[in-house]
Amino acid sequence: MLFSKNSHHEKFLAGHYTRQPGIRLQLLLLVIVAFFYFHPAAAAEELSSIGLNLMPWPVKDEISGGQFRLTENFYLGGEAKPGHRVFKAGARFMSRLFGRTGLLFEQDYLAAQEINDRTKFFYHFDQPGQLLPGEDESYRLEIYPEKIELTARTDLGLLRGFETLLQLLSSDQQGYFFPCLRIEDFPRFTWRGLLIDSSRHFMPVDVIKRNLLAMSAVKLNVLHWHLSDDQGFRVESKVFPRLHQLGSDGWYYSQEEIKDIIQLASELGIRIVPEFDLPGHSTSWFVAYPEYASAPGPYQIERKFGVLLPVFNPAQEKTYKFLDRFLKEMTALFPDPYFHLGGDEVDPKQWKENPEIQKFMKKNNIPDEPALQAYFNRRLLKILGKYQKKMVGWDEIYQPGLPQDVVIQSWRGQQALVEAVRKGYQCLLSNGYYIDLMGSAEKHYLNDPIPPDSPLTDQEKKLVLGGEATMWAELVSPETVDSRIWPRTAAIAERLWSPAEIRDVNEMYRRLKVINLRLEENGVNHLKNQPMMLRRLAQSEQIKSLEVLAAVSEPIKGYSRHSQGKLYSSLSPLTRFVDACYSESFEARDFKRLVENFIRSRDLRQAKIIETWLELWQVNHQKLVSAESSPAIKEIIPLSEMLRTVSQAGLEALHLIMNGKQADQSWLQAKYKVLEEARKPVAECQLAILPDIELLLGSLKK
Amino acid sequence: MLFSKNSHHEKFLAGHYTRQPGIRLQLLLLVIVAFFYFHPAAAAEELSSIGLNLMPWPVKDEISGGQFRLTENFYLGGEAKPGHRVFKAGARFMSRLFGRTGLLFEQDYLAAQEINDRTKFFYHFDQPGQLLPGEDESYRLEIYPEKIELTARTDLGLLRGFETLLQLLSSDQQGYFFPCLRIEDFPRFTWRGLLIDSSRHFMPVDVIKRNLLAMSAVKLNVLHWHLSDDQGFRVESKVFPRLHQLGSDGWYYSQEEIKDIIQLASELGIRIVPEFDLPGHSTSWFVAYPEYASAPGPYQIERKFGVLLPVFNPAQEKTYKFLDRFLKEMTALFPDPYFHLGGDEVDPKQWKENPEIQKFMKKNNIPDEPALQAYFNRRLLKILGKYQKKMVGWDEIYQPGLPQDVVIQSWRGQQALVEAVRKGYQCLLSNGYYIDLMGSAEKHYLNDPIPPDSPLTDQEKKLVLGGEATMWAELVSPETVDSRIWPRTAAIAERLWSPAEIRDVNEMYRRLKVINLRLEENGVNHLKNQPMMLRRLAQSEQIKSLEVLAAVSEPIKGYSRHSQGKLYSSLSPLTRFVDACYSESFEARDFKRLVENFIRSRDLRQAKIIETWLELWQVNHQKLVSAESSPAIKEIIPLSEMLRTVSQAGLEALHLIMNGKQADQSWLQAKYKVLEEARKPVAECQLAILPDIELLLGSLKK
């Protein structure tokens, strides 16, 4: 009956819209796209087991059975007074419970949080926490049917516990509840960071604030803020105002804004470690002050990306005088005892070509340019010491003669970290946490600052403070940055907080999907910007077929977007399809599990789900080309076509398997060729399901 | 074939998921929901004529034929230097063109915008514009195949022209272009405002900024910023810091932030008129300073809404001394020559009950409380005058004896405006532009500050400066406010800019739908927050059935949400289904047009589209109840059921009409009863399609 009805539609509409071929095609496809609505992901979802949706997973949890039922007479109470970090955290906690449940609680939690007869949720801490590495962040959470108790040594521990409790909110037909349990929890590493690069693309205050909120939701505690680079100097300097006036295109943080952000971070138990990258990555400084560069100016704010030539002149005293005055101002602005001075990727060309510098090196017995950088670092270290700061720098700062009270952040590899630790340096791992490389959450999750096979002694291991995800911003904008950070950084947060043994990837993904939705509560727009971006591309509300394609497409990995024909600059639009795609396709991952299960089990019911999925992708192309006429979509037409082709190959393979048939060798070769072809990037995207189709083909051969 | 395939699916899946009734129901519905994907809105859309998507519509447009093709070597050029208002506007213009098209333009528009050989788009203005009422905002835009010229008397005119040009961007198979034409344009009213209430719910800086950007996109030029009320005092006062410290729960704008916002507004050609509501609506002041109230304290920040008792004491000199010092500070902070002092909704109770005040009135021959308010206003007017500000106030400030250099903002009705104008006052219309009442764009659009039948003389009409949409914030949060302001305020913007004769409602809605999408480019989240809110309600990504219901549901109108059983306070969550619904259902409007056309034409093709739509709504309920188990959804189950019931009634009526049959009288009565029943609000929502179903029934009777 449905079928005949649609045919009917088709006829009368075809007559009506003869001049609009798009509509006719749409109608021809109507029958097939029936599949769309029953999305196969929904079914796969139901297959997974139900567990607590905690991330990071706590050290110890004992479920005691029973529930604490949440009602509108829920009152929280503790020792915090208005204005205190915990009071504000309590208010945010209540507000988020409000928001998620729609309940109108009775308590005016903004006015008072004292303990009284009505208190159901008790929080208690012994002392204010210091925002320092090594500070106690432990907490104990006990949920009973009639009350909830959260206890911590420091108020920082309470903040972590509030987030755990929020993650425990559950519901059933009767309403909302918390499951009764007892959790004891503390972090494995004391330095759990996220780097945000505000230089390559300026990230306005609200980007920083919402990401701080999201960080605190997964217990991260360090924002490493990359504030200067070739493409922009982003901090107001009152001592050298021309730095931000000439070096930022007007996009910088005022000192008031920085204080405001530091205040919020402190309320969330997050340290802010600023980075001013020196002596390289410094073009934007020289727009105002070419006299501190190693080659004569004039300089302009750099638009291109990469390792560029401009570098500070370490051979003249006035450089250090300038940096001393500058660092005096900035070390006062940023209260954290650690201060990051970059130190990475120095191109020695300007040093080599400047005779004054070469003269200086000879005079001072500085044998080569790395040694010159070490000299520069020693000078800066002295300055930082004067202002009571500990220096942090990238791998390259490690050179013979570098004092040991420096923290080395390893971006080049685990081996670099091991070497630095063995030399007695405190270290942070960032290699393997480069989220701008568009890798999978799995890859980051399994990357451990101290892997099971670490050659370090127990004593040495103590020098590994933790790690940092790095959101380098060459190809992210304020619009897309959230979707590059989240949800993958939540998996990194678990690696840095939870016991090393917690490393079940499937279980991580199960929880990550829930956390992914929950993160929206903190204002990050990692999910909600994709449809907006697709609407803008299509200049239409009708984006279903684009969404289907986007769900199985990923930006190409590594830094290969830079070698696909477009020369990106900091002015380039990051509004294309590739920018709208998530860095990791969860749908492809679900599909892969299905295929793997099917190949193992040969269960025809699973084959049917796989078939539905493949059919969905197969028919999408015709829908997309008939619906989308926007020029901005043009570049992905071949990607869409590729999805059709590989899905067709997958379907044929599946049908052979289902029917117990063998594949013809030439047929098989042709299909492999299709896959080979499909591996070529299109519009800087790749289909995430190619390995899964290959699995199907591979299983056929056997 | 499809049908049999699905039956197949259904069987094997039904077996697989016997313990999951949700899945079975989903599959049973699969066939029916085939309709969903081919959304009937898509067809209706195509019925409309294609025209320029300009809003506000310009005074004069002549399409000359031909196109200016947009390519990557598009350069803009004019006399603006970096830092200038127009330079920044040019940069934003280019960035938005980038973003929409994905093109990588060659020009480094951040470095320079000088005119040279490559310039394709020329802008020119004679003089900087003053941000004052009456300033010239006219512009002329000429698009030729080989170049574009934008000319204006002032830079403000250029800003308006940039927006027009952006609205003209079009595309075809070959790419992007601007249609060749000549536009001459200027505003009908000089005061085109939006009030944002930051007191009832605090609106963080980014809310204000993104809405300023959206305002400029539709040529609004006044942000009326309601900064204090019973529920919060939102501005940092350095003279009386306890005002914001005790009166804001910590949610206030620092003076730096206010300056930053004023700066952005100025760059956008938008004036900021602050409002401190006096002498009523002032509880939050008295938390810190009870001594200026008319009744003894202590006072607390008010959480409830309404006309409350606390009011300034106008009978003591110290009140005026305090307000003088306060206004001295604030008039310096806000550069606009106009300053709003509220003056609305004073409850005279505290004045009547305070013997000192009564004594003062007798002594000074003040006959009654309105006269006392007039006295208060005269005193404040004097203070404002001292600081070179003109006073603006609500209707109530008009009392005999009020000097004429005051602007009266009419919220109580057109008649109040006419009366004030006839008394010689400059006036603003807000009555009819109360967007918090959840009315239709149509209603606001047809509401004219000087309606065709205005009794005013031409001379008097000059006193009507314009109007303001008012976004009162009792029931909006930073999360929902954009969706309450937009897109309806764009229709108001057209009323205030375009010639009075432009009032074709269907044509307005055609353009409004396009503008609605385009507004997202300015960062407003009026569209992208709905799915996020539905995901949070459902605690799931699967929100299709909720979206179908939301698309035809509207929050109940007027202030009736306050009388539905929930006592709203400023702490209440605004995260429920009613908050996620748009204030106006475009889908119901499209459907209405379909039904009207069908009733007129009895065209069976239209009947078929109507049928598809009704079937979609009819089946949605079963899908919703099987998919959604979140407690937060519970309250809308009856609404969803109601949609099924009325759609069923509509379907039955439609089938009778299609088959040329008469309706049985008792059947008809039963259906009317269904509609009557459906008019009762559910969860503070109403179905927007009820009048359309009634149309169908009504047409049957005849």
C-alpha cells in the first residue's frame, strides 16, 4: 500500500514540477530512502552492554544496589560560602541537574548552601587546594538511598567528585536517580592538560571559557595556552603595547580578559600555563620590534604555516633586556608557577647568515646553533627564575648544560621523554596526543606516558608528570575547534587520570559516546556546529544526504591537508565539507564491529544489518546530487560517488558470502581496484569505511 | 520490492530483539515512516517564486540583467585604513564571503584594502557617520558584470550596503555570482532597536556580541540594554561596587566588557542605549543599599517575576545624591546621548504606607503617587541634563509637567504613542513588538509605528523616531534567547527600515526563511540549539520524532506560561520541550497555505501533499513513545498523542473531501470536540496546526 501511494505521488508531482528535475529524482528515491529513517546505528547501539557512564573511570567503585531518587526537594549543603570555589561549583552542579532533568528544585542554591534539615547531598572538604602539580585531588563519593556524601581532602577533590556524580545521573520510568555506590578516586598523573593554540587562529574568550568547562567535566587540570607564534601575538602588553597592536590584527586578549579566564579556570580547578614560543615561531613579535630579530625587517604578520625563518637574536644584550621586561609583566599576569617558553623548531638560517651572531658564537665558544639556543635558554631561565617561575619547553630545549629545574614537554616521541627523564628532567608527554593529526580516540587512548613496557625505574617514573593533548590551530577556527578537541580529548583525560590497567577500547568507546552528548551541557559546540556548517554549504535546510555522507567521512590524517593542492593560510576559510566532518567517524567504527562480528559468526541477522547500512550509503549519492546544487558542495560529489561505489562492492561481496558463493578472481581484483581508487583523498576527505569493506572482500577470498 | 525487503528485516530483527519492544515497534513503523524522509516541506518550498532574498527590502531596486561572477581574485578596495570601522566591516564582509563559498581569495584583506589594478569591489564614503538619531545611513549599490560599486554619504551607509551585497550572493551550476542591479536605499525610521534584558537572566558577553552581529545583518541600529531590574543589577560600578557585588549573584558586566561591547557596536553602526529601570523594578539595588528604598530592608535579590513592591524613596534628598553620583559614572561609561531610566510599573504601595513619603507629598503639594513619580522624573531629568544626556522612559513617565525633551517609549499601545506625540514628545513604538509574547512574525510585521490609518499630521509623524523589539528575559536563557529574537526580529527590522508599502506577508515569509539560515553566519544559535536541547532531553542522539513534534509545536502565547502550574523563578530550568520549540512554526504556516490553496482549488495534487503531511504527524506518536523513555519527555506525551488525534481527524476530513462526500453531523461534532480538547495547553505548548485542521473541517461543512 505504501508502495502504490508513493507511485501515485510520483506521478502527480512529476507532472506538477516538470521544470524541476530535482524533485522528480527525489521522488524516485523516496522508496529507497525509507531505509534512512530506521538508522542502523540505533540497532547496533542496543547490542552494547549497559554500564556506568563514567569517564575518566574511577580508581575504585563498589555498587551497593538501590537508588537515591532525585526529586524537587533535593538540597545540597556544605561549608562553602558565596563566592567560594566550591560554592560556585555547587551552583553549577545544581544548574546542570536542573537543565538536564527540567526539575524546578526548591533550593535557592545561589543564596545559601548551608547544611540543614532538608539537605540530601552533603559535601565536605578539609582545606583549600593549591593549584599546583602534586596537589591532592582525591575524593570519596557515597550514594545511599536517603543521602549522598561527597568528601575530599581539598576543594579541588570536591570539584572532581561533583563531575563524577553528574555523570552518574540515571533515569527510569519513574524518574531520575543516582545508583547507590561508593567511589574512591584519585588521579594517576598530576598534570593532565590541553593545549589550545590561540595564535594560528585567534580563539575568542568564549571559546576558551566553554572548553575550560568541558575540560573540568573530564577532570583535566591544565590549560596550556599557546599565545604567540608567527601568525599572531595574542596578549595585551601594557609595557610593549605595540606587540599586540601591530602583531594581532586586532585579535588579542586584554589583560582583563586573561584575568577573567584565569579566575574561571581557578574556580574549575584548572591551572593556566601560558606559552610564548621563543626564539623561533616569533614573526608576529617582529612586526613591532624588528630590532630583536636575527635578520633585518620589516616583518609582517605571517599568514602561511610551517617552520619559518624569523628568530630572535640571541647575540645581543638588548634582546634579553626586552624579554626581561616583557616576562616581568607576563609572569605577574599569569599566577601559575610554571611558564612555557616554547623552544621548538628553530631554523638556524638567520643565525648562520648574521655575521654578528657568528662572531658572538666564536667569541663565547658556542660551537653550533643548537648550543646557541641552549645559551639563549639559560639566559631566559635566569630571567624566569628571577620572577619565581619554573620553565617548561619543548623537546628541543634539552641541550647539554640545561639546568635540571626545567620541565620538558615531549612532542617528538616516547624515546625523547625517556631520555630526558633519565637525565633527571621532569617531563610531559604530548607525542601521541596531537589531536590536530585527526587520529582516532583509540590511538590516543592507548598512548600512555608510562606504557606497560616502559624501561624507566619507579624512581624515574615519578618524573613523568603527565601529558597534554595539543590542539594546534593551523586548520581549526573558533567554529570547528570544539569538534577537533571533543570527544577525543575525553579519552586522553581518562588515560591521564585512570589506572593504567583501564584500557578496554570497546568499553571506552561505549562510554565516550555518552560523554560526547553530555559534553554539550558545558556549552561546547562540537556536535551542533556540523548541521549549521552543512546548511551554510548547501544554503538550505535540507541536508540529510550531506549528513549521511559526513557521518562516514573523515578529514585526511596527519598534516596531509597541506599537500592537496590548496595553500592554506590563516585567512583561508575553514568552512568546507572537510571542516564539517568529525575527526573520527563513530558510525564507521560501529560498522566495523558489525562486519568483524559477522565474519566471525556468519550470523545472517548481522548480515542483514550490514546490508541495510550499505544500501543506505549506496543510494545516498543520487539523493545528494539531485538535492544539492550549491557550488560549495561540488568538490565532494566524487566522494559521494565513491561511497556509492564501495558500498556497491561491499553489497556484492556480502551477497556472495550470504549465499555461500565463491568470488571470481577477476571480479575480486576489480573490487580491490575500486578500493585502491577510493583511498585517494577527495576534497581532503577520506571514507572511513574502506577498511571495513576490505574486511568483507578479504573474508570472501578465504 | 522494498516492501518485501522490509518485511524480511522485520521478521529477523523481531526475532533477534524479542526483549526489546522498542525495536519491534520501530520496525513496524519503518514502512510508514518512509514518508518522513521525503519531507513535505521540501515540496511546498518549491512552490514559491524565486526572488531576491533581501531583508529589509530596499527603497529602490532596478535589476539590469547579467552577473558579476565571484572568483578567488576578488579584491575589495576603498579609502579605509586598518582599524577604521569600514576597514573592519570590509574584513568581516570578506570573511563571510570566504566562509559561505569556501573560496580561498587572494587578497590579504587584513593587511590592506587600498584600491589598485586588481580591485573589483569599490567602496566609497564621504565622511564618518555619527552614531546619532537622524544620521545618514543611505547607500547606493551598483553591480556590473566587471565591477561592484558601493557608495554612501557616511561610513554607516557603507555598513548597511555591505549587508545588502552579502544578501545578494547567488549561485548556479557555474559557481557564485552577484546579480547586476542598482539599489538606492535609506531607512524609513532612524531608531530601529532591539531591547535585550540582561537582568531577569544574565546574558553573557558573547550573547550580546553575536546578537549585535545579527542585528547589523538586518540593519538594526540600536541595542536597548536593560541592565537592572528586581532580579539582578548587571553593571560593575566603581563608585558603588556593592551594587554589582551584592546585586548580581556574580553575574555582571565589567566596565571593560561594556566598553568592549560598545566598541563592537560602534563598529557595526549600532548605538547602545542603557536602561536602569527606576524607581520601580529595583529590588537588586536595595540588597546593597536598602536606605534608598521606600520600605525598610533587608532586601534579597528577587527570584520571582512580576510587578513587585520595592521602589526608590523619592522623598529624601539622599536618594538623588546617590543617583546623581551613580548616573555621573554611568553616563560617562555609555557614550550615547540617550539614557533610559525605565519608569514603568511602579506599585505605589510602599509610597502609600511610608508616612515620611506621605508627609513629603503633602508638604510639596504632590496630589498622588503618579505625580510623585513625575516629581522623581523631573529630578532625574535634571541630573541627566547635567551630564548632557536625553532621557528615555516608558509610557508611564508621561505625566503633566514632564518637560518635552524626553523620548517616550510606548509599550501599552498605539494610542499611548499618538497621545504622547500630540503632546509634542518624541516617541518609540514597542507595543506590538514584544517578542517575548511568542507572537508570529506576521503580527509584528504588520505592526507599524505609523500605520496607514494614523491620525497624526505629517509634522507630528516626524516625532515618531521608530521602534524597538523587546526581548524581556523572564523565560529566556542564554541558551534560548537567540531563538526567541530570531528570525522574527528580522521582520520587525524590515518594518522599521523599508517603505511602509512593503507589507506582503507571504513574500516576507519567503525571504525570512532564507534570512533565517543566513543569520547563523553571525554566530547566533537560534537554529542549532534546538537539536542540542532535544538531545539533552532525550539523553540520546535519536531525536527524529521529537523534532517532528517540535516542528509543529509552539510555546503558548502571551504570558500564559506563568499560569500553567509551575511557579517560574530566575533559577528555573529553561531546558524543557517548550523551550526547545521555536516561537513560531514555519511548518504549520506552510501547511496552512497548502490547506487554504486546496480548499480554494480542490486540487487533488495538493490534497495528496496534505495527506502525506498528516500521515507523518499521525504516525509520529507511536515512534516517539517507543523511542523516548527519558523522564524529561514524559510531560509532552499527551501533546504527541494530541498531534496524532488531530491529524487523524484531519485525514478523515480530507478523505471525505477528496471523495466528494458529506460529513455526518455527529461525526463533525465529535471532531470539533477533539479540536476543542486539543486547544488546552500541554506542557506549556500548543499545536500550531489546529487552525489548519479546523479549516479542513470547516470546508467540509459547506
